[in-house]
Amino acid sequence: MTSTICPKCGNDTSVLLSGVCRECFFQNFVLAQLPQVLQARICATCGARFTRGRWIDEYDSETVVLKTIEDALSIHEAAEDIEVCINPRQLTPHMYRAEVKIVARIQGEPVTSELSTEIRVIRESCERCSRVSGGYFEGIIQIRATERIPTENELDVCMRIVDMTIDRMRAKGDRLAFITDTIRSKEGLDLYIGSINSGRHICKAISEEIGGTFSESPSLFGQRDGKEIYRITFSMRLPRFTPGDIITIGNRKVVVKHMGKKLTGTDLTDSSRFIATEEETIQAKLVGNIKDAVNAVLVSEEEHELMILDPFTFRTVNVKKPIGFSPVEDEEIPVIRIDESLFLLPPEWRKSEI
């Protein structure tokens, strides 16, 4: 093995690190640095941790301590194959002691460093919890139904969508996604929301799942740092018609399946698919619901027609055979009477409760 002379100390050496022998190189080398005392700022309400100028969700005191040490630990930029072992011990509810061992390689040479630090836990209120407790809100979502009163089931579904959307946004880091207050009334639901962004996401989620439309109306609330601050009122309008409603549109009788920007449903005459734009449904009228259906006896079946016993007049009547019709074993089929005419319930609606 060849050797050379260290230009700094003059000793023979087989390895040069940055131009000097191993002893000279590591004489003043510092692998890692860690302050002797650290502060971990934790929200006393939600457990979030304050780091790098913002609050992030952690939910566990020991995790907060470990993250605080990791953020404060400084390791030499030339280190490779780094392994860090942190062993925290809780001394009091507000104080931890941690031993930290760092193993790495510098230019192929193994190096070890052992450090210790004290972590003082400071409990305070994060921005989010402070705003929630103070009733802060940036917008109001007013959930109503078009030309009717929303049902309790619809409002329950809306609240489920709200909770799911809030959870999803918080998981993505939006800590202002919260509801300050919920007011439920006969007319609908008012939600006071922590951020305008969450309000838009909630309205979009509701309209995508159960239909409806929404609009935004800003109002000047005040000023902050010379900038005007606005609050937004989101007017969320649930569909005029709900799944299972039966409407007349033109000369057609339709069972509504979904209503958003377009209405989709099933034509009662032949069970064909029906689609109409919002403008086309303006003149539509509600004439019933599938819950109004009753069972009728199937007397006979032809290629294009069915003969059934009208449960209202007890006379046999002929009706057009719907697409995809298949007879039932008990020879009873659900029918509904609209404008003195009898219609069979489409196959996809027959499993609904009557």
C-alpha cells in the first residue's frame, strides 16, 4: 500500500481526506450539531405543531418531540449513508430529554456522533383553534331547495358530504377547513365556514352527488394590511325535483333519476332514457312520486302490450309493454295513476319501497 506525507502534520498516511490525513481532517470536524435546548410549540386543543412559520397536524406529543429534533438537527453536507437514532425520555408533562446518535460516512470513512438535547413543550392555541373558538368565518353556505322545502334526509346527506369534504381538505393541509356554526331551520341549512376555498369545495361536492346549483355573493367585511377583506355567501340550491319524483314535461311523464345542470330520468310510457336541459325543465310540473305506486294484477302479456287489472277501477286496461319488461312470479306489478291514465313503474324503480 502506498503512503504519502500529510502536508499539515508531516506524518505518513495512506489516506488523504480533503488533502490531509485522517487525524488532521477529523481534528476539528463536526458531523452534526443540535441545540442543547429546543422548544416544541403544540396546540393544547388539537395537538398541531408549529414549525417553519406554520401549524401542521401531528396529534401525538412524542411525534411532535421527534419532529422538533429532526428539524433542529444539522448534519454535515458531505455526510453519506446517514443513520439517525433518537431516544426521547419524558421527564415531566412539559419536558423531554433525548439522546441522539448519528452514524455516517465521510469520503468512505465511518464517523459517529452522539448528542443530547432538552425539549421544552409549550402549549398554546393554534390559529385554527383560536378562530374556531372565536366564531371566525369567511363565508356562509345557505342550503335551500328550489321551489320546495328540503327533506330531512336531504339535509342529512348534505351534512355527510360536508363532513367528508372537510376531512379530505384537512388531510391535504387546509387547516382553515372547518365549520364554526351550523343552523338548521325549516327552510334549510346555514353553515358558517372557515375558508372560502372550503365553501366552494363543499358546494361542488353537494352538486356532484345530489345535483343542484350554487352561486357566490361577496360582501365587504373590512380591511387587513391595507387590503379589503370579503365574506362570501354561497347560495346552494338543491334540485327542484328529487330522485323518484314523477313530472310532466311536454307530453311525457318522466321518473326523475338525477337533476343538476341536466335532468335525467325514465319515460313512463316505454321505460326509455330521458334527458333534458335546465331550460327545458322550466315548464315541468310535479305530478307524483314512485311512492304513490300500488300493485296491480297482470292479466296477460302480448308482444307489444300488457293487459292489467286497474286497481282503482277494477277494469282491465291495455298498456304499452315497456322496454326490458319481464313478468313476475306472483303476477303483480307496480303501477301508478297519473291524469286518469295508468303507467307501469320502470324496472329499475320496482325495487324501491312503495
